[in-house]
Amino acid sequence: MNYYNLKDKQEKVNFKTATIKGQGKEKGLFFPEYIPNFTEEFIQNLFQFSNEEIAFRCMKDFVGNEIPSDILKEIVSETINFTIPLHKINEKISILELFHGPTLAFKDIGARFMSRCLSYFLKNENKEVTVLVATSGDTGGAVAHGFYNMPGINVVILYPKGRVSKVQEKQLTALGSNISTLEVEGTFDDCQNLVKKAFADEEINTQLFLTSANSINAARWLPQQIYYLLALKQWQQMENQAPVICVPSGNFGNICAGLMAHFRGLPVDHFIAACNENDSIPHYLKTQKLEQKSTIATLSNAMDVGNPSNFVRILELFGHDFNELKEKISGYSIKDETTLQTIKDVYKTYGYTLDPHTAVAFISLEQYLKENPHKKGFILGTAHPVKFPDVVEIATQVSIELPKALENIMKKEKKSIEIHPDFEELKRFLLNKMKDYEQNLS
């Protein structure tokens, strides 16, 4: 399998290079040269396969011969070594709980897969790699945990100051070791722009071996297909119709992975992109105008993205056919007060606690099903409510008990460096880290 650069289709690389480089020339994202279809027999009989076998079959064609099958099986087994249950809330709505991994967020799956692939590719190379990542909340924690203490890999995480929850911040900043955290006085879009500029900077790339762990990296984006298959495996035991799938959406890597699985043969009736007040994509779906918007801070902070990077991949999947795209995807934009009310109502009615991002998806799917009463669906539960105690406890009036793993990390000291959204500040930091590495070698 080769991957081409969406900004320069003449640039083609294999999976190893796509993983290590992260993105192509002119900050272009890599996209698979072809879409490998699932067989109908495989899709109809998912219940006969183990989760590990499903994950292996999902990823094998994308990895190709770059990783031997026995090693890839180990990688996918470690990627999904926690429960991913589909929990029925009522007759119409279920929730795929993606928050039972080590950092209690769906991004554990992509981060664990990518970290293990990168480690395999680098084990015989005498290179120090810097993983550069921007986070609006959960990506950074998942990446930090996935790459923690991995030899030959340094991680630099940028996050917007004051725009992540206290739990998320501790997951980003408390590890130390090979994890460095930069607290940017700006928005997530500022962080993402700094990262993109670093990848485009000749001096940095001459001195540092950079890669990205955001979902712009194919090795983080593509494995998210796995849990759509695991959801369908469970759905087939519960229902006899194709589901509507509602995805909390910020940078649009998650829903893009689901769409990729659908294009490969996963039966899905309809997709919903559930957004908070950062509504650039719902606005596009109504007007066909794709506008970069300033980021609005909301309670569902991990989705506070004004210019979603992965939407260009969605456009590519649909061949830039707006009518076909609009037929398959609906977009909803939910205000904070509705998010809070949804958390309150769902807790009161069903005794189930939603985090703010999953609440945005719940109310979006509920609204869609009112307009389409013959359909059923599930939402992706993208984060554990314990990561957002301030919001959840206000809505439910019930305190949330911290899991032991989180209790320990909350006691640790925050280690971060404050910077302005100024590329020169980031550049100085990265080049100084390289000098430190060279001094340690001498």
C-alpha cells in the first residue's frame, strides 16, 4: 500500500514513511492509494472472529509488508487490550464506550497503534525522533502515555492554556521523562498552526527528525476504523438494521475513520458529525461554503477546532462530490447550555453519566432520530465523564469518584513551559532540545 500527498499527488510513500514523516510536502496529508474492501462474508460474520483478528484484518492492507504479520498481530493486540462495549441506553440509542483505556479517552487506540508502529520502524535506526503534537484535550494524554519512556523518541505536546480540564492537564504535564509539554497562550488552532509551521521549517527539519502524532498521521487516523468494526460486531447481535452513527467531532479524524470503514463495506445507514459551537462543518453542509472560523471555547473543549485538518480527507473519500457527501453526513452544532441539560436529563432518565463531548453526540442523534423515527443508532462515547468533573458535577449534582490511576496522576507535579503562539519561540525550544540530546551523547 502506498499513500499519496493530498497537496501533491506525485509524492507517494509507503506506510513506514507515512508514519515516520507524518505529512508530506506543503503540509499535505497522506491518503491511501486505494481503498481495500472488506469481503461481504467477513462483515456478515464478525461475531465469529476475535477482536484481535478483526483488528488485524482491518489494518493489514494499510500496513502492507512494512510490518511482518506476527508483529502486527502483537501491535493490534496491545492496541485494543481493554474492553470496548456497546451499551444500550434505550430502544433507539446505544453508546460505544471508548474510554476504558489507560487515559480514559478514545484516542488511546490510535496513539497506542502508532507508538508501537513507530517503535518497530525505529528499532534498528540510530535516530532520535521528535513526536510533535497539538492537543485540544485528550490527544496529548493518549500520546504521552503511548510513547512514555520509549527509547529514541521524544514527545513535545502543545496545548492551549486554560482550555483543557484539570484532569486532562495533569495527564499531559505530569509524566516528564521523554515527554515535554508546552502551554500555549492561545487556542487549539494556534497550537496546530505552530506544529504545521515546524514541519514546514527547513532549519528544524535539517536538525531534527520530526513526526506528528495528531490524526493527520495516517498511523493514528486509520486504526480508529477498528472500533467501528467492533461496534458492528456487537450491533449485529442487538439489531437487524444498519445503524446511524453519531460522532463527537472536532478535528474530524474520528468520523473520517468511520467513513473509511464504510467505504470499505461497513454497513452504516447515516453518519452524524456532532459539533459544539465550533460549527465550520455543519455550516459547510448547509451552505457548501468551507470557511475557517475563529475557535470558540466551550465545555466540550476537545472539539474546540475552527479549522478541522481531517476534513480534506473526507472530501477526498467522496471525490469532492458535495451532494453525495451531504446525503451520507448530517452536521449538528450544539450550544453549551444544551450540552449541560443533556448531561442532566440523561443522568436523571437513565442513570447514565455522559461527558460533555458524548452529550453533544447524544442530543444530536436524538434530534436526528426525531426526524427519522424508523431508524436506530449509536454514539461514540469518546471520554470518561471523570475527566470533566466540574462540568458533569454541575449538571448531575453528584460527585464523581476518581479511578486509582487518575488519583495517582492528580497528585503529581505539573511540568510545563509557557510560550506565546509565536513560531520563533517553538523553534528555539525544539532546536535547544536537539542540542541537549547531542550533549548527552558526547
